[in-house]
Amino acid sequence: MQVGILTGGGDCPGLNAVIRAVARRSQVRGDEVVGVREGWRGLVDGIFDPLGPREISGLLPRGGTILGTSRTNPFRAEGGVDAVLRNFSEKRLDALVAIGGEDTLGVAARLHREHEFPVVGVPKTIDNDLSATDYTFGFDTAVWVCTEAIDRLHTTAESHNRVMVVEVMGRHTGWIAVMSGIAGGADLILIPEQPLTVEAACAELEKRHLRGKDFSIVVVSEGYELTYASGETRAVAEETLDQFGHVRLGGVGAELAREIEDRTGFETRVTVLGHVQRGGSPTPRDRILATRYGLKAAELVTEGRFGRMAALHGDAIVDVSLEEATARLKTVPEDWYTVARAFFG
């Protein structure tokens, strides 16, 4: 067989570990492996690279993706789907392993459903928001990065008696904020799923200061909408949409910091962690999880079980349908936020 591999959407630690695992398992079985450049754009434009033993050597600890990535949606580009099918056929590919999140795997699911496209998925996103899997690789590394930052901000916040607002990624789910906030001992965590009002947040901080705590750490997810007691909500995002119809989030930390300082009088600073959460070497857990996903994807290809995605259920690597995996966002449930709230104020 000739197996193609692509990585789409935002980069994250562990992508190269999946590429390595898929390629190694496939090559042992006598298959050839081809890298598709720049996500779905590579199949639209016909951009390929060989993935032999030399190309996959030393990939396990390496961040990013050697194949490059993009947010290309062939269903939104004129003639995009026809180009994907044509280039796939002309390259004589027998199967494709698509490594990505909601958008990349949504394209894969639709191609399989509408064109019986031979594709297998691997769940990648630091946001951990894909349903049908307990964890996505890349998430653990992002939480480690954020937790370390929160730990460091504790000392400067205490030294200056400041409120420090830390804005983290996550899009429309608050998994990174909740997990890193709990691990880092945040005094307040604001997420899209449980929209605490600005007034309630400020009241928690004032209550903390009355107890003699002159500094506070506030973690806010980029997708949190400023919510007020009046019922008004205000999203902070750019108006430009990408090819999947998503706005570019970012900036809520600064808005929240202004609100806190104006309402409480506490000196407040903001730190936006941004893309540092997606960069660098993956944690051991992400390396292992990515490797297990890659091996499972290669097995699904060999068995001809297309339209499936590798997933983690408990400690077992299983497979689920791409349709199930992309049906809805996996949001933070109330019981997880209850754990976080136990340490507010």
C-alpha cells in the first residue's frame, strides 16, 4: 500500500511522534509512506514529500510538524474537493491518515461519507475538545506550559501585591484554563461553559483581599465572554473568519484586567500565553499517547477500517467513527468546574 499522512489546523506538540509511529508501523509491513504538505492544502495543490526512514528519524521529542500545516478547507475552495480526489488518485495513494482537530477531522468525515474516501483520523488539539476521546495529544503539554507560567506569576504577583490575569487558549472550551488553573493554584478561573459574571469575579477578589491576601491569580480562557449581572455578554474577538468559519479569539484577558482594576482599585496586570502553549517539545505523556494513536491508525489502515479515528477510553486505545468524534464539542462539565471553584477567593 501507499499511505499518505497530513497534519492540519494548529500545530501542537506530539504531531511528529504520530507521523513517526504511523510511518514506522507501515514501513515494517512493507508499505510506502508519503507526507502531504500543509494539511488539506497539500491534497488540493498536490504537494507531497517522501517519508522514509531518514525523514522520520529523531522525531519523537520534536515539536511542531515536519509536514507543515494550514487551515485549508477543501469544501470552501472552488474545485477543492475534486482536486483532493484527483491528486489522491494520481499519486496512487491507497489510504490517508489525517491528524487534526475538529476542523481537519470534520473534512475527513465528510470526504468519507460523501465520497467513500479511505481516511483514518488521529485526534490532535491542545484544546482537548474532541468528543469520543478522553484526551487529545498536545493537551498535556499545553497544561504543563500554562501551569509553569502560573507558578512563576505567583511570585511576582505576591511581590507587588497585584492581581495577575493569565489568558490561555482553548477556543470555546475551558479545559486548559480549568486544568492549569487547578494545578497552578489559581484564585479564580473563568471559562466559556460556566460564565461567572464580572461582578461576581470582582467580589471574590475583594473577599480574598479582606482576608489579608493582597495578590490574586486569575486564569481566563480566550473564549470566555465578558458576562455581567445585567445579563449583557460581550465577546472579545476579531471579526475576520477563517475557512472553517471561526473568529480569531484573543484579548479577553486585557478587557477583564481593566474591568477588575476599575471595579476594585487593585493594580492588575495581564499575561497572554498565546502560541507558547503550542510550541516546544511534548511531555512524556503526549509522546506516548501520540505514539499509541499512530500505531492504532496504521492498524486501521491495514485492516481497511476507514472512516474511523483512534481514541483513548480510560487507558485503552480504541477506534470510534469520525462522525461520532466530530459531532459536538467536548465541553468542561459542571463537576470539573466545581473542583476549581472550591479554591476560589
